[in-house]
Amino acid sequence: MVEPTLLQTEVTAGALLPELSYDVTATTVVLGALATRDWRPMHHDKDFAVNRNGTRDIFLNTPNQAAWFERYLTDWTGPHGRLGRITFKMKGSVFPGDTMVFTGEVAETAVDELGCGWVAVDMVLSVDGETKTTAHARVALPTSTDDNPWSRQADAWRP
């Protein structure tokens, strides 16, 4: 079965992305740190995190959060959505036992001079209604069923 493709022409400013919730475990935190080769103990050693850093537990590292935002976007766009760039601001930590909730809203849509369709998305990662991280992304989406941003290379790709 071929997954449906979200087209840039189907997206409008103000559109809300579906919410994504995920229950964070110690394994979520540790595997994210391991995958990014982040050996700092506050991401895998609870005693260090609590007694040396003064936090309540180990917590998600920056690349792990970036990966969750990327997953959130690609779950929405489908296989032809291609992340151009993302920026985010971490305002609080995410710990085991937290339920991360991702929400997003389309800020704008455009087609560049090369014909690449773009969507700007503002996102929030919250826990218990408190914003932990805000993010802004620029994502390329196909402009038609025969377009695929992943086929754009070199000068045809300007994220």
C-alpha cells in the first residue's frame, strides 16, 4: 500500500496539525542520548542528574528533542515531506514519566522560484499544559502528485 502524500496545495495558513502524545520513559531518554553519542551523565544517570545537577531525574537531550519534532512533522507530511530547516527554543526539561504533547499550526505556505512548495510550521512540545519547547520549521511538500522534494538536488534545493 502506498502512503498518501500531503500536497502543498492542500495546506493553508492557520491549519492545525494533528496532536501527537508520547509517554516518556527512562528508556526513551537513554536511547536518545545513546543514539546521539551524548555520554553526559544527566541523560542516563539518575543519581548524577538529581544530586549533581539538581534536576528531578534524567532528561531528554537536545538532539532527542529535535528528532521528536522531525517525527512529528514527517508523521503529518507523509513520505514526501522533506525538512528544510528547524529552529527551536528549549524552555524546560522533559523527564521520564512525562507525557509529551506536540501541537502545530501552519504559519504560511509558498512556492519558491524553482517551483518547490514550502510550508512554515510553528510547533509546541508541552507537558501537562506547560510549554517545554517551541519550534519553527520549513518543510518542502510536493506541489503535485508527480512532484517529490526528495528528488531536488544541488541548486534545485534551497532550504
